[in-house]
Amino acid sequence: MSLVLEREAPPLREDETGAIRVGNSRVLLEIVVRAFQDGVSPESIVQRYSTLSLSDVYNTIGYYLRHRGAVETYLNQREQLAESVQQRLSNVQPDLSLIRSRLFSQQRP
């Protein structure tokens, strides 16, 4: 009996917004990679995100370790996008700290 070695594509897919998802889940690549970087085990990642399979998490981590530069570039782009969205939201939304402080002052007897 011999083992048949097959090439497998990483369990990653790009969604309609350009975000990379892991396996058939909605879990983002950055969630899995950042958890791994923080020292979380693949088993614990699967416990946190039950829609992930253990093999997909291991394969994703392996892909990250083999393509660290490209994945880090992607993660940095995602962080810049998140900061840009946060900035746009803060420009559109009013400063709620004044409203909060007024409400808290009204609650005090």
C-alpha cells in the first residue's frame, strides 16, 4: 500500500468584499492568524469559532507560515482599511461623549 500525495489548495476564499475567509465559514483570515500569533492553539481557535474545522485552521496556519510576507501585507492592508472606515464613521457620527456626560449628570441625585 502506498500513500498518494495530493496537492491541496489552501482552505481560503475571497468573498464579494475582497475579504479572505477560512474554509466554508465566515471567519476572516486575520482572525485565525492573529489568534495564532497571540499563542492560541488551533484547537482553541476551533472552540472559539465552531464553524471552522480543525484541518482548515491547521492548513491556514501552514499557509501563513509558508507565505508570511504576502499574508502580512494583506493583514496590513486590512488594518488600513479598518482605520479608514473608522475615520469615516467618526467624521459622520456626532461626538457622543457630550451626550453621555449630560445623561450621567442628570442621573445623579
